[in-house]
Amino acid sequence: MKKKKHNGISIKIVTAVYSAVVIIVLTIVIVVAGYSLYENHVMENYKKYATTVLEYAYTITEEYSFGDMIAAREMPQAYEEMRLGLNHVKESSDIDYLYAVYFDDLNDIHSLTYAINAKTAKELEQGGTYTYLGKRCEEGSFEEDTLHVLYDAIMTKKKDSGVVEGYSKGYGYMFNGYKVIFDSCNQPVGLICVEINVNNIRGELSHYIRNIALFVAVFTIVITTVFVGLAEYYIIYPIAKLTDSARDFIKNIGDQKAIDESVKKLNAIEVRSENEIGELYSTVSKMEADMADQFRDIRRFSNNVMKMQDGLITLIADMVENRDSDTGNHIQKTASYVQIILDGLRRKGYYAEQLTPQYMEYVVKSAPLHDTGKIKIPDKILNKPGKFTPEEFEIMKTHAALGKEILDKAIHTVEGESYLSEARNMAAYHHERWDGKGYPDGLKEEEIPLSARIMAVADVFDALTSKRVYKPAFPMDMALEMIRVGKGTQFDPKCVEVFLEAVPEIEAVLQKYSSDDDASGI
């Protein structure tokens, strides 16, 4: 596939700059690795030097049969002659300590005792003194790991010399070279040891690495500044603007005006790059503009569907109401009372988890369908001019179950179950009672769906304030008192509470429909 050429600076060039940063990082890694190798090399040379000095000192101890002196715990005239030889070895080398030790009790690793300790002339002039065979080593002179190494060398009759790196609070980091001293019976009796202080070496190496690190840091800052400047101009700024615009667009989905404003802001961004970033900008701009137009068309279609759906609900409710000669704006008034109760519950924080804006919208829109089941009640019962007989009332009560059946079928036939589910709940259970003595299922308290508990108050109040063939319309005060009496028995106490607190809104509804003489409620 042929690659498209770009007139502007390609992202590949910017990537090359980024690669330079990677190279710098690799350079740092190489420097650090070099430091490590250099440190190991220096330390290895010091170990070899310590071993060389140790072997030379060992030949002197062999010449004077130092092993037999240690075994016998004696210091003959040859002892002092040997000391002069060891002093000369220390004087002519760069070691810090040259001495011999032995374990006074092989069963006690901490019984390390000096056999001899060499001194230079300068050390003696500065107050140094000789250490003789039999002086116990000071506590803490050797760390535990070093003690174990020396002890193991004695116990295993080690022939070769060895070097161990040790540390103590008093001396810091030291290289400790050691070699086992044998007596004339070839039994291990002690160790000749040399020590080299490596603290200064470590300090010099640390100083070296600090200078390298400082140089690399300065160099990295310069390169990074240049890289960030280029990236800011060619990559970060346009991508950040595109990201902000896309985020703003997504955040405002649902608000057509805000979406259109987001598209305008995106078009106002000046991205002049003719590389991949420029193409991305053009693509996103066109995509957002097209999506804004699609959202506008979808919203227009959705609004039409909603209007049609609301109209169908009202039409169905009117069909039911028109079959009942004992009604008068019942669906309009009960829907208004339902809205009043919903607003009151939300204002007081009751049932906050349920009372979402969408839930409240569904309940109010579905309220007119609460008597849908009456469409299956025979006319001779539905329009009877008088009270029902017990048998007729039982038939009339079935309208709740019939309404549930009708709306269940609607839910399974069309999409939008969440919209019709509250209509089903109200149709099925608006005659249930808080104390469980209602119908059709004898539900109680919060077993009854909230929408049905709200409709129960609205439906009964409208029935009380509306004229029937068998009764006149009760005054509002009397009807409200009867609702109050039913609090906690027939009705949800919270629904009654907020309804009784909304007298002005209730009066407004009654006045709005005051020209109508009839209402209904079973």
C-alpha cells in the first residue's frame, strides 16, 4: 500500500528526537555499568595486593616457626626478631594492619586472641605500642561473618590464603586477608592477617559517579527541554486540544446546544500541521460535526416518538374513562396529585435512591393508565347508577389484576419496559393497603411498589372530592382529614405527610377542574 507523503514535519521525526532521549538513558546505563566494572576491577586488584603482602609475611612466620610459638604460647628471642621482619613488611607496603591471631578456645568463636601485631616506626613515634602473644582481641574488632570465616579456615585446615570484605563501626570497610599458620606437627594453630582500608577507595568512586550523574542530569535537562518544546508544538498542543474537545463533546451528549458549541470550538482550533496530526484533526472535526447532526436527527425522532407514546397513553386512558360514566377529568387530576406527592417526597429526601428524575417522569406519565383494567369490566357494572352489590364489587375489584395483565402483555410486546413497568405497578397495586388489607394480593408496607402507594393517595383523594351518583363531593378539608386518618393503615405515612403539606398545590388542581362535576375512584 502506497504511503501518503506529508508536507509538514512527520511524527517520525519527532519520534527520532524521542529516540535521542532513549539513547541518553542508555548512555547513563552504560556509565553506571562501567562504574560497576571499574569498581570491581579496582577491588580485585586490592585483593590481589593484599594476598601478595600476606604471602610475603607468611614466609617470615615460617622462617621463625611461628606456629610452634603459638602452640606453646611462648615468646622466645626469635619472636622479637620475627616482629622486626613483619614490621619491615608493613613499613614497605600500603596495608593498614598486619597481625596474627588464634582462637584461645576452639569451642568459643569469640575467644580470638592476638599472637603479634606489627607496627611501623611512624606508628610507634605517634604512641603506638606492640601487641604480644596472648592479648585478647577487643570486642567488636571483627564482625561475626569475618569471625566465622577465620574459624572455618582453622577448622578445615585451609592451606590457601583468602580475602574477606568486612565492615565494623570502628574501622569501616576493610579487606581482610588471612592465611592459616601451622605448627611443626602440621596442625592449624592461628592465622596471619593483613587489612587494607577501602573507605577512601569507595569515597573516590562515589565522587566519580556523582560527577557523572551531575553531567548526565544537566545534559538530560537540556535535551528534554528541546524535546518537550518540539513535542509541545507538533504533538502535545494539537492532541490536547482534540482530547479536550472530544471530552467536552462526550460530556455534553444529551444537550444539543452544548454539542453544537463544542463543534464550533473544535473548528476554531488552528492546527496547521499537514502530517498525521493534521489528518487526525480533520477527521475528528468531521466526525464531531456529523455526530452532532445525527444527534439532532435522533433527538427530533425521539421527541416525536415520545409525543406519540404520550398521546397513546392519554388515548388509552381516555378510552377507559369514557367507558365510565362516573368520571370527570379523573386521569388529569390523579396525575397532578401524583406529581405533587413525588415532589414532596423528593424535597424531604424520602426514598431518595428511587426518586431519580427518570423514575419520577415515568410515574407521572404512566399515572393515567392506573385504571386500564376497567376496560374489561362489563358496562352494566362499570356504569351502574348506585352502589355495587358485594358480588358486583368483587367483579369491579378484578380491574386491578386485569390492568396488570394488559400492561404485562404490552411490556412483552414493545420495547420500553422501564417506562411501562410503573404503569403496571400502579394498575395492579393502587388498591393495596399499607396494613396489608387491600387487594388484589394483600401486600403491605414497602412490599407495595412506591408508585402504587403514591397513586393510592391520589386516587382516593380524587374519589372523595368528586361527586358520585351515590354521594356528593366532599369538601377538601374533610377529604384531607380522611386521608390523614388513613395514614399508617391504608396509606404510606410518608406519602400522606407530604400530601397534607401541599394544600396550596391541591387547591390549585381542584380550582383548575372546578367546572367539572364528576370524578372517579374505587
